[in-house]
Amino acid sequence: FCSTDGEDAAIRVFDLFKVPEDRHDKIYKALNEQNNAFRFVKFCFDENDNTVQMEMDAAGDFNQKKTAMRLRRAVEVAKKSLSIISAPFCPFIPP
């Protein structure tokens, strides 16, 4: 999502994985550890549908090259963090 003036953008990745109901109490610690590891990325747990999402906000000039670079970074962070966060909750997700 980009603002109308093109000076900031919000990258959202919904439904990274579903957390089993019996593990809701443990997901917050795992998400918090990843939130502390990355300055501009935030992982959230949606209690309505039991899923984890990633949010990444960025400000600045958004030409094609910079936007592509930020999207690549978001994918890298999501892949790295997904394997760390999901391992204790969803062992069927490959690292």
C-alpha cells in the first residue's frame, strides 16, 4: 500500500501461518523476539482467525528500484522469521 503522495508505503503479508488454538499463549513470546530483531518489521497475531501477519513500513522516495529493493527485503525477513517463529507451532512448515 502506498500513500497518495508517494512518500511512504506499507507492506503487509497476511496469513503467514495459522497458530493452533492450544498454542496461542506461546505465540506472543516468539513474535516479540522477532519484533526485537528487526527495526522496521512487525509481526502480529490476529486472534480473530488465528493467523500471523507481517507489517513493514517505509518512508522516502519510492521509485521502482527502491520499491523492488524494499519488497525483496520484506520477503527475506519473512522467510527467515517464518521458520523461526513457526517451528514450535507448526512443525510441518519447512525452514
